Amino acid sequence: MSYDSSKHKILKYLDQPNKTLFWTNDEILIFLMPCLFGVWMGNLIVGVFIGSILQIFYKKLIAKFGAGAIATAQYWYLYQVNALKCTPPSYKREFIG
């Protein structure tokens, strides 16, 4: 019985994100949301243009601050609708006990 190793993909790094073609899933979402909004408004060209600009900005942001920058900014600066009950609010700096 022979083993066919071509069926499996081995990642080069453990923290490598999933990709579709050559975009990560986050980049696809950032590009497609303005495109779909443009289709909904009847102006696909503007949606593609805004999606491209946002994707370029997102790539520069991730290159400068790292992959967790968006989640960190969301935790510290945006209102938490579904905040976990076991984590304290982000404005509390000192804990007693």
C-alpha cells in the first residue's frame, strides 16, 4: 500500500492564515462588502474602487501593526455588544483581590 503525499498541503508557518487564491479571508471580506453595497446601490464601479482602496489600506495596517490590530482596537475602542461576562471592561486598569 503506497502513501500519496500530494493529497495533503503542509503549511510553511503555523500561524499562516487561510487563503483563497492569494487573498486572506479578511481581505476578501473587506473587498466584497463595498462591492456588494455598490451593486445594491446600482454603482458597481464605485464599489470596486472603494473596496480596492480599503483592501490596500487594510494590508498596510496589518503590515505595520500585526494581524491582531483590528481585534485589539475593537476591544479597546468600540462598544462591546456581546461582551464576555468573565472579562472585565476595558477601562478598568486595577483589580482588587
